Amino acid sequence: MPASKVPRLYWLDIPHFDKIIHAGIFAVLCSLAYLWLSHHYAKAEKLIAWMIVLLMAAYGVAIEFIQAALIEGRSFEKLDIAADFTGCCLFLISRPILKRL
């Protein structure tokens, strides 16, 4: 859905709020993949974490290219890629907590 079609919440007027959402979604995606895979492959836990970050970062870049090329009204945004990667980094920071789950 184009950002122009998203209903505005005027009481929640935070600049670049969509970038916060991007980072949060990618942190959750990475965390869920990590929890699932590290449960099944405990010996390769560290490798799994780094592979998830690489794959999710590539996914974030691919999404931007797909939006620019195939979806009318959408565009390529470098800041979205940066926000996606920030979410992946948040996952890496929270990994010690996730390991205890």
C-alpha cells in the first residue's frame, strides 16, 4: 500500500515513523527465524544468526528493487534499506537475550 493511502494519525506525528516500523518488522523477522532455526540446529547457532542477517538484509534490498520496478506508485528508498538493516542489527544486539529462550 502506498504511504499516501495509509491513514494519518495526527496525534502520532513522528518524523520517519515508517522507518521505525521497517526496523521493528525486520528485528521481529530475524528473531523469529533465529528462534526456530537455533532450536533445531543448536550447534550452529552463531552461524545461523549471521546467515539470517545476511538473508534478511538481501531480502530488504530485493523488496526495494521490486517496488521500484513492478509496483506502481512505489519507489526505491535507500532509507528503507538502512532501516531494514538497522532491524537486523537490533536482532544481533538482542541475541544474548534470545539465546536464553
